Amino acid sequence: MTAYRQHCPVASATEVLGHTWKLLVVRELLHGNSHVSEIARGVPGMSSALLARRLRQLTEAGVVTRLASTGEGRFALTPAGRDLAPVVEQLGRWGRRWLPPPRSGDLKPNLLLLDICRGIDPATLPREKVSLHVRFAETPPPRWWWLVLSPEGASPTDTDPRLPTAARIDCTVSALAGVWLGHRTWREALADRAIRFEGTREAVRNTIGWLGRNRFTLSVSSSNKSVMPQFD
């Protein structure tokens, strides 16, 4: 661990949290992921050895605690870790406001769809399970994905769930990311056919309403209104 040897609390906090991946591990725990495999799903570029090391370091720092478990390792945030929610939230808002759109090489279908599902309000979803079929044009396999929607929430899968399909979306990853991150509107993407729907008008309207926008986009456009962290 880097030691800055300064009295400043910023320096002290950076010693604990400044290593690569640490804040992303905290982000996953804030989303309620406790099993190691759930955390790993949100940080696919991280090796299992490095994830274990970062969890150990965060535990030693009092940010994370290991939960008693008979199977796979499970972790949770301590009160000190949960107190990082507004820090992570503010970083997201700052990044959305001041950094350029993500590069195409940084866009991954599984992570984009996972993030979209996390932002979907279960209260808006249909009472019976349905799926949205998403077909990406330019990515390596798997190009076909489904979002499984139910009153319990939403989740992505690259295996056909064999549920009624509410609508089908044909697009590129960059087009869907651009709309969801607020760099362009649904109307613009539909007008130039960067995103194409198959389904009834009602299904298309519902789908757009379900997918919505990234919460950081909403906070940037809210005229500096206070936005409380929303980690479910």
C-alpha cells in the first residue's frame, strides 16, 4: 500500500482507496453484491487473485467485512464502507459531466446491459415475466442478449430465457450506450436508425420507459438539484 506520509485526510483516504479496482469493488458491494462471483461479474477485467487481494486489503482497512459462509466467500461493507456511497455517487456524476463519452473499445455488452438492468425501476415492469431481445451488430459473439424483466427486477443473459418477447432491439453497443448515458436522445437514435425496434408502438414506448437513462445523466441534467445515492 502506498504511504504518502501526510497529515491530510485526503492523502490518508487515498492510501486506502487509491489502488486500482478498489473503488469498483466498493461500487459492486454498494449494489448489494456479496458473493465473490457476483462482485467478479461487475469487474470482468480483474483477475480472481487480484480481487481476493483487494478484498483482503479493504477488510484490513475496515471498509469491508467477511461474512460467515459455508460455501463461496461473501463480503459486505462496514459502516465505514457504506459511508463511501456519496463519494462513489459524486465520482459518477463528475465523470458523466466532465469526461468525454466512452471509447468504443471500452464498451462491453455484458457490462452495459448489467448497468442498465441495475437502473430499471422494478415498479414499472410488467406483472408477468417477459424479455427484451437485444441484438448487437458489431460485437464479437455473443451478439444476442436478453433482458429478463419481472416485478422482482431485471437481469441480462446471453441464453434465450424462452419467455414472451415484449420487443426486439437491433443496435450497436455504442448507440445504446450513447442514448442510455445521455449523449444523444432516443428520438435521434431512432431517426437515424442507429437503434431499431420490432414490436408494437405500445411495446416500444414501454421499453424506452423501462430502460430510461443512467442516473448520473439524470443528475447532471437536474440543474444541480440534490440527488441522493441510489444503490439497490
